[in-house]
Amino acid sequence: MIPLDAALSGFSAWLTGRKRFHGGERMRLPVVEAADGKLKFNPLANWNKADLEAYAAEHDLPEHPLVAFGYPSIGCWPCTNPVEQGGDVRSGALGGFAKDRMRHTYRPRPRRRPFVGGDI
């Protein structure tokens, strides 16, 4: 079973942190969508980078610690990679993987992530 499916079992809806300004397919991201028989809420869909930075500053929120390791966009562990300096914020997502209908198809690839925790 895909880990997200297991985590969402028993729930009829969930929230994401996805934003349109990350580009690509996300440019058409709705605020509310139906996905796999559940409602998916994307409350930040309309926010831009300046909105996020202003909110974080106003509420004194720290930057995610993985940003310092080159992860400007953080997704699931197996398919998120650091982004090359100056690269697109989403270029680390799904590096070395194919994605089909919001499900991951895993293919082996070299590990480029820094060790930031224990074994899983």
C-alpha cells in the first residue's frame, strides 16, 4: 500500500500545501478538488511566494530545516531531491521517478539526499 493511502484511510478529506506559483501542472490547481474518492483542499493554491514570506514573517515562523540542505520544495521522502543552486523550486520533485495519475512509479536511482535522520 502506498504510504499516503495508509495515512489517509478513515478520512474523507485532507489538506495540502500545494501552490500554483510552483508552476507546471500546478498552475491549474483548484482550491478544492476530488481525488480518489476524497476531498482534497489546497488552501494555499492562490498564494504567491510574497504571500508566504509575509505570513511567515508576521507569525515568526522558522524556515523548514531541510531548506538549508537544498530542498526548497519538500514532498515525500523517496522522491524528493535537493535542487541545484539556481534551479527551479520544483526540479527536485520526482527526480528519477515517473509519475502517473498522482501515484508514484518507483525506479531505482542514486541517492543524492544528505543523511538527516535515522534509517526507515
